[in-house]
Amino acid sequence: MLQSITVSASPAAVLLYCKSQQAHHAVNITDRSSKPEIISAALELTDHQAATIERLQQQQRILWATLAALTAWALL
């Protein structure tokens, strides 16, 4: 589960830092980084973001259902 993503840029490099509960993962993209390394880092970051979005959407559905149940209970 992704907790934070930090992207810091300098003229020579971009650092992608993904912090999760299990491990910290940093990918340093420089001018010398190969195309597969850049693509791999971008895909990994995108996968983390997609998982976070899915988790948040599930939590939102649960909250809406809870609100609906509480509203129905309050009306009775």
C-alpha cells in the first residue's frame, strides 16, 4: 500500500521515491538511465497509483453504504 510519492527534480536527475508499509523504494532517473529503466520506473509508479486509487474507491463505496444505512435507520 503506497503511503507517499515524492518526486524531486534537478537538472541532472529525477528521483522517484515510493514509500510503502513494507519497504522504501527509490528510483534515480538520470541522463544516463536506459529507456527500459525509465519505462520500468514509470510503470511501477503508475501501478502503485492505480492500487491506491482502487483502495480509495473501495473505501468511498463503503462510506456511502454506511451513510445510506445510517440515514435509513434515522428515518425509521
